Amino acid sequence: MNTSKLNTIDAIMLILTIVVTHTILSLPRNILLVTKSASIINLIYVSIITILIAYLIFRLMKNFSGLDLVDISEYLGGKKLKTIMGIIYIVYFLISSSILLRNFCESLKIIYYPITQIKFIILLFIVALCMANRLDFSATIKTNSLILPFVLASMIFLFFANMNKFVPERIFPILGDGVFNTFGWGLINIASFGGISYLYFLPPLLNEPQKMKKISLISMGITAIYLILCVSTLLFMFSFFLDTNEITPLYNATRYIEFGNFFQRLESIFLLFWILAVACYMSIVSKFSMKIFQKITKIENKKELIDIFGFLIFAISITPKNFAISEKYETEIYPYLVIGIVFVLSISILILANLYKRRKKSVQKEEQHV
């Protein structure tokens, strides 16, 4: 067994990290803003579609064993298409992670460090990021696999610990603003499954590539359950979150947990888990970005890239002048980037590559007959 590669559990945890980290901030609130009381039904509907898409991605990539999306792009359109797709994903990964880091640090500033400049809080994560990236890729993944179960368990605990405060009537009207808003416009919530983007880059990293189907379906299934629990917690507890500008609504839910006089104010424990999850997420995203960059530039030594990518993340993070601007990215731009890049563009590349390969085989067969 190659210890430098990922096993099935590590791969599933890696994909879940992307969704979990975005959920910590505004993702559940954004879902509620779109579909309101119909959010649970909408998530079930969107989850089924996403699981089918994950299976489609597996089927399309199965014909290119051991290759990732960048390699398949090169097969389809040569080095030019390979470079274009590589740059698109590097920009997508860096901007999304940088803005998420900025928003998370904004929440830390409000909760614990109101008089500290935001750039110093961000800088602490960047220093940790650069230090973590000097370790092997497998070390980051193993650390993530140790931390993420605690984050998942904390969210499950958050749901059940607050059940006595739930108001089930908030699920009505069941279809929210109507059938079209739930099943038509509500399809935009498919962007909540942004972790699916990492399926495109997993095959070369897997110890057992034949388990790609299992990884795809299980990760999307757990993501669906996790999102439903998080959205249900907010929907049943805080109807005002439909219109609020709260940065971390789930943090507010943790403040309601009480178990007698000795177990109160548990939000600090949740925040600790979330800080660790964000740190792992940033390390994973930057390492994938560096791997893609190395692939399209043929640079072998990653050490010279670590500080450069750390600086890029820092620069992008401090670019928005205030939280309102960075939040606009999360609510109005990020969903369309996920849909456009992850679902439309990438799947189109895979479909075209499969058609090209089939055509190439048919031409070869004809030449053999001749």
C-alpha cells in the first residue's frame, strides 16, 4: 500500500471538508434565503440530483483511469485546454477559499477580537497554512481525517441538543414561495455541494482507484444528510434568519445549548473545532491549487510555491474593503461559479472527451478493417 496516497475514508473526509467549512458560515442561511420554509424538501430534491451527477462524473472518468480533469483536458484539447482548465480551477479554489477565510475571520473578530485589525487575524491562518504546507500531503489529509469527525459530530449534537427549542410549524407552508421557487429556482442550491469539484482531481491520488464510485456516492450522501441537519436546526429555531445578516448563524444556535448548571456556554468548543476545520480546509485547497499549478507548469519543487500561494490567499482575503463586499461574493457570485465551473464546464469537458475517445476508437477500427 502506498502511504503517500489516499484511502477511501481519507478521500471521503476530504470532500466533506469543503462543504462542512462553507456550512460553518453562511451556507445554511443562503439556502434558507432562496427556499425559505421549503428548504428541507428542496435539499432532498437537490441531493438526489447531485448524487446522480456524482455517479455520472464517476462513469465519465472511469474511461480515463488514473487521470484527473486537467489530464483529460489535455487529452481532449492539448496543452492549451489543459492550461486553461488548470488556471480556471486555481483561480476558483483560491478566490473561494480566500473569501471564506475573510468571512470566518470577520466572525472571529466580532466574537473575540473586536479591536484587532482583520488582517492580523487572517495572517495567523496564513502562517499556519504555510507551515502545514511544508508537510507531506498525506500528513494534511490524515490530520483532516482526525478533526473532521469531531466537526460532524458537533453539528449532529447541535441538532439534537436544541430539539426542545424547535418549532415544527416553521416548516409551513411546505412549498415555501411556490412550486417553481422550490424545484425550479431552488436548483441554485445545488451549489451547496461544491465539494464535488474535488472528485475531478482524486483519481491520481487514490490508493484504490476502483473505489471511486463508493467515494463519490458516500461523500455526496453524507453531505446531503449534514446539510439537511444544519438547515433544519436554523429553520426550526430561528425564523428571523431568513432575513438576517448574521455572519455565523450556526454559532448563535450553539449559545442555546444547556445541560444543567455545569454545562453551559459550549460555543467555545464548537468554535475551536471550526477553527481547526477552516485551517485544514485552507491547507487542502492550497495544496490542490499548487498540484494543479505544478502540473501545468512542470515545476517539480513545491517549496518555492508555498509562500507565493500563501501570499496570494492573504492578498485576496484583505482585498474586500468590508464584510458586506465579501458576503456579496458568498451569496451572489459563489453559487454561480460552482454551477458554471464545477457542474456545467467540467462535465461538458468530460462528455466531449468521452465522445472524442469513442470516435477515435471507431476510426481506428475502420482503419484496421481497411
